[in-house]
Amino acid sequence: MQVYLVGGAVRDTLLGRTVTERDYVVVGATPAQMLAKGFTQVGKDFPVFLHPKTSEEYALARTERKMGSGYTGFECDASTSVTLEEDLKRRDLTVNAIARDQDGELIDPYHGQQDLQNKVLRHVSEAFSEDPLRVFRVARFATRYAYLGFTIAEETLSLMTDMAKSGELTSLSAERVWQETKRSLLEATPEVFFKTLKACNGLDNWFAELSQSESAFNTGIQALKQIQRQTHSQPQEQDASPSAPIEVRFAALCSGLSLNDVQQLCKRLKVQNTVSDIAEMVCAHKTSLLNCDKLDADTLLTVFNKTDAWRRPERFRLFLNALQPIAMQPSDLAQAGAMSSLHWPEREALITQALVAANAVDVQHIIAQGFKGPEIREALNNAKLEKISTLL
């Protein structure tokens, strides 16, 4: 039995990045031997075990053979005859196909170290095309390592294009696609993920709304870049929590779409409600809050009511944060008629003050004045309008 550290831990160590998790491959062992050593088996489709003390994953060396469509139609061989080189060959990229033995020696049969030095993401073998999820995974790796100058090898991008054109990407589950998308959006340069997918026709099925509109795509990309400008002078590795949460980043991506398009996209990707809500709110109200010279009380009250700012102030704060990268884009990139980016901080402060003032209206005072039934809502709105108007 031989144990090797593999995959991301080896890659990131060589790149000088922080290693957050470690995966191991075990050559020449059987499931029974692993269980006898106290490991717990967790893999259903192939033998993966958790270490009894560290809970790190140890997988038996295996080969895979495509038997059906999608990313689940594989037949695995995890017998003791499978070699380390055979196991590494089934991996997606050469930089992920480097192993380190227990003495610290590197095993690199597919020249991953050379590709790391050349900053190239290259597929290991033609078997790459058997798993359509790899199109999104490689786009995510390109996003993660863009700050280091990594690019995708031409032959790999060509293979990704063929995979996208084949229709195989439609066999993926929405959950898998969204997971790769979410992780990429939280990287320092999330726009790289979508530019990569666009370059290989990978947007067409899952992000049809962005694929079909060059304007919507460019607006989303520029909004994502604005988040980068607001948070970092230079792209960098982010081991800490991203400064802009997923709700703000996804809303930025969708900022050039219509409300109906955003709803369709969220439904297709099965985006969680907390994220889709903000994107829909931005697309529904960005015009009334950004594309005007001066705010008016009626507009603000309508926005407050429709976004339920009264009962969900934290969500409304996220909504304002999501408007910021759209409003703060350089003037030559902003939408026609949009307010100057220099005015957004003042406008955001005014919106916040208006909400506080309107929230101060006491409904019990309205009732005490004798209003009843539907009259209460009308009187309440009028009182809130009066409070807001005093600030404008």
C-alpha cells in the first residue's frame, strides 16, 4: 500500500498558495484493508475513505471509462492493479495531476510542473471531454489563477468548445453548474469565468440570456470589474471572505438583463432565493434610482414598499450595495442617461436617510387620528411621503 498527496494541495503548494484541504490517493489497497485500518468509507460510486483522525479523504487509485452521457455515466476500476500514473491520467488538468509521495518526492508523468512554470492550464488527455462539468471547472481555475497570469492552452480551449457545441453541457445538473458559478463569482476576478465560457460557447445553454445579448454581457462584465476596482488595486489571492458577497456579485452579473431574463436565468440555475431576490430587485429598480437627475418621494416610497424595506432592512442594505458597482462605473462605460458615478455616495446616503425618516412614522398615531380599514394604509403612505419630501 502506497499513499500519495495529490491534486490541489500539491498544485497550490508549488504556487505558494495557502492549502486549505488535502486529498490522498492510495495505490495497491483494497476496501477491506482500508476499513481494517480504521478508515470510514464514504464513496458510493468508487471507494473513498475518511482518515480516522484527520477526516481527510483517501481514495483508492482508479481508472474511469465513459459508459453513458453526462458526468455520471462512468465505469470505475479501483482494483489493486491500478497504478498511480493511471489514476493521474484520468484527472482534468496537468497541474492537477501531480502527486507527492511520503518522502516529499514529486511524481509528475504529465508535465504539470512545466505547465505551472509556463502558467498554462492544459488537459491531461482526450478523456477530458468525457466529463462536461470540466468546461466549467477549467473556467473556474482560469478565474482563480488569473491574478498569476494563467491562460488556457489553445488545444484545451478548442476541446472545451467542441464539448459545448456537442450539447453535452445540457446533461449537467443545475446544482453543479451553479456551484461552479458561485465559486467563480467569489474569486478576485470573476469576469474571467464568463469570458472563458463565452470564448468556448459555454454560455449558450445555461446562460442563454447573457449569450444572446452582447450589451447585457458587457454590462455585467463591467459591473463585476467595478467590484474589483472597489476592493483591490491589483487582483490577488483571497483566502479571507470576499469583500462583496455573492448576492452583490450575482446582481452585478445580471445588471444588464431585464427582470424577466433574470427570473428565467435564476430559475434555470436554481439560484437560492436570497441571491435571486437581490438580482431581481436591482433589475426592477435600477432605472428609477439611477437613471434620473433627481429622486422624488413617490419613487422612493414605491421602491421601499416593493422591496419590503420596512421589515427587511438587511436585505435592502444588500440591494443598495448591489447598486453601487452599477452606479460607480466610469462615465464612459455607464448606461446612457445614468447618473454620474461621483453622485452615487450622496444618493445612497439620501435613500438611507429617507428610509429612516419614513420608518419613523408611527402607525398607531395614524389609527389614533380615526383612520380605519383601507384608510390607514393611505394615510400611512401620505405621512411617509411627507417625511421623505422634507429631505429632497
